[in-house]
Amino acid sequence: MSTPAKILFVDRDGTLIVEPPDQQIDSYAKLRLVPGTISALRRCVEAGYELVMVSNQDGLGSASFPEADFDGPQALLLDILAGEGIVFREVLIDRHFAHEHAPTRKPGVGMVRHYLVDGVIDRARSAVIGDRDSDLELAANMGLRGFRIGESLGWPQIASALLDAPRSAQLERKTRETSISVAIDLDAAPRARISTGIGFFDHMLEQLAVHGGFALELRCAGDLAVDEHHSVEDCALALGQALRSALGERRGIARYGFDPSDLPQREAGAIAFALPMDESRADVVLDLSGRAGFVFSGSFPREAVGGLPCELVPHFFHSLADALAATLHLRVVGSNAHHMIEACFKATGRALRQAIRIESAQIPSSKGMLAGGVTA
């Protein structure tokens, strides 16, 4: 099954090119790009957007607007944009006059009806961009966001609104055993407000967020009178789901967390992020691949630390990797269980910090998509 496409449905006159007083671009002399068009569209294309031109051209082909007068400037416009890597998936032109009330004329959806079939476009990310009320009406009729270019909104602001939104998520997870709320922002200053009823676990989640470089609020009301297991496991699942949601399609992220430039440590042929804590050390390698996997090596010298059973530490990271759709390898050695557990959370946080960092506008895979449905 193909992945729904992110598409920008872009008007032409007044949006891509400056519209002259007579509202008819029928000569090369009238062709001028709207400021900021090329840089903004290039950003959008690099971020995985496809483009569809949707334009009303009143009476195109009639005596008042011969088609030959339209074709030359139109071809030049497309050539200029193509030279900048900006290519349109489709060019849709309606030739009717407004008084004809044709269903293909914007804001009618006749020209774009084939994009409204379920599964064709990503409705949450696609948008209509134009300069008139009819463009915003088209957006509403398609169930998409609409942007109207004008004095207070230009192409740079539109590109920023499409591409620079904070990577954040909020969710609630309720079962018979636990009630959990999570709020996360990957681009906010690192901070943590944690309350799970298990003091040492709160401290460890705080370490994960602070060293991961993101803001985290997590509240858990669980059946601690029965056991700590449900609270720890469900917190991991909720946190993993929130991270996965905040990362979105994972475009542009570094993807791997192992920090080879700062702390290279080779274990079993892999480069690992190694974090020491006194006599203890944790080694972590992380891949935000869209594939869930977890490998753990280590043995704790105590049964519990501060109300957190040590056996639940690898279970926490296993559940986190499953919900996040990540591959996580974690190895810990030492003689102090407190130090060993804290090293695990800090090291994983540091690996996350590296892996979620934005490096480019590309999907970090030679396939053009990540596994498990995490795609552009």
C-alpha cells in the first residue's frame, strides 16, 4: 500500500508570479516571480512535498486570451522553477469564466477530485496556497489547510509554518492498572516534571529527558499497591508513543545515536555511546529506524533501588524501544546498582539527543523511507 503524499496545491497568478493590473500574463514582459518563491518552494520540495499547480485562467483559448500568448510565459515559468529543482507533479488549468459556474473552476473541486480519494494525500500535512478568497475556499472544500499570500504573509512565512513547527506531542494512556499523561517537546529547553509514585524512577526519567535534550512532563497514577510493574511498563510505552508522535516522519534527523566523534568505544565491532558513572559504565547504540528491537547485557547486584525493581530496568527500555519503533542496544557493567541504572538512563538520553537532532531535510535512509511505515 502506497503512502499518502504530502502535496501543496499552489495557485499561479498572484502566488507564484506577480499578477498584472489586467490580470492576464500573456507576454514574457509581464512574467515576474513573487519574491521568496524559489527559496520557499525549494525548502518544501527538499522536505518531501510534491507540488500541484491549480489555476483559473479566465477564457484561455478564446479571442480575448489566445492560448499561444499563455503557453510561452507558462513554459518559461516551469523551466525557471525546474532549473531550481522545483517540478510540478501536475498542472491543472481551468479555462472557464466565473459566470459559467463550472465545477472545475476554483473554489470547486472538479480539477482536484482525483486527489480526494482516501489514501492519496496526507490531509494533515497537505495545503492549498493562493492569493484569493477562492483559494482558501478551495482549501476548505478539500479539507486542507489554506495559506493566503498577502502583505502580512509571504512565502518565507508559509514555508516556516509548513516546516518549522515544534516537534511536540501530548497523549493520555489509560488502562485498568494505570492512568498516564505525557507532554513532550523535542525542541524546547530541557526540563522535566515527573510524578509516577516511584521516587527513584522519577529521578531516572528526569535524567532521560535532561540528557536527551527535550522537555518532558509525565504523570502516572498506577496500582502500586499491587506491583510496580504496570507503572514502569506503561510509562515506557506512553513515553515511546509520545516520542514517536513528536518525531513524525523522522525527516532530517541524525537517526543514529552513538556519538563516535566524542566518545568512541568499540564493543563487539560496534561504536557505542559510553557513559561512565563512578565505577559503572553503560554503552548504548540507538537507531530510530522504524524497526523495534532491544538487546540488553548486564546484571545488577541488588534486587531494587529506591522502590524500583532492578529487573524492570531492561523491561522499561525494551518497552520504550517497542513503542518508539527503535533499535536499542544497552550494556551496563559496575558494582553499584544505583550508579548502573542511572548510567543506563543518562547514556540512553545522550544517544537520543544525538539521534533526534535535525541534520538535513532528507529521510535518513538510502531507500527514501524508514521501516515500519515511517516514511516521507
